[in-house]
Amino acid sequence: MQKSEKEITIEFPISKVKDAVMQVFDKLPNRYKLRKDDINEVFNTYRFPATSALYPGMIDLSLQDVDGDKTKVNITVTALHGSVSSNTTLNSVLNEYLLVLGKILSGESDEVIKEPIKQTGCMVFLLIGLTSAALMSFALI
């Protein structure tokens, strides 16, 4: 199974991290989908799809309190059933999620939070446009 994993300890209490995780769903509902039963409050675990233009993935996130003022974050991104993604692509999905979560925890504005998503979307459209142009030029030859 293709996957990307990371474990980090951050300098925020678990209650603030849990609030930030929920804000990700509110601020980027088209990228991170919250479905029924995606959250287990007892175990502080989350399982939800991350959608992008080309590479959908499933994020498994678990939070653990460390000394009351820190939180251990375990995150795994796997390719959705039937899709093929490289480990580099899955790692990119993981890092993008952590970047967004970090910006929310740092109190950044909504515009700054959404910036990596815009850049990714623009790059996808650029790649699609270049591929289309290349195929058209080959068809004309």
C-alpha cells in the first residue's frame, strides 16, 4: 500500500489543535471533506479524504496530549482504493495539510491559509494546458 507518514510534536495544547483541525474543514471544504463518522472524539482520531485535482488521498490523523501544553500529531496519507500515486505525491498531500494546519494554529488570515491550495490549482491547470498543447501539436504533424 502506498503511503506517506509523519509524526511530530508541536507546541500547542491538544484542545487548540483539535479546534484547528475542525477549522480546516470549514475553511477548505472542497479540499478536505468531513463525512459522518470521520471523527472519533474518544481516541482523538480523524479519517477523511483529501481531494486535489489529480491525486485524491485518505488522511488518517491522530492527536495525543503531551504534558498538557504540547500535542503529538501522527498523520498518514494513503492513496484511495484504485488510484495510483507516488510516495512523493502522497508526501506532498501530507505536507500541504500540515502547512494549512500550521497556518491556522499560527492565526494566519484566510487568504494566507488558502494560498498553497491556489498555487497547486494553478499548477494543475498549467500542466493540463501544456499537455493539451503538446498533444495538439503532435496531432498536426
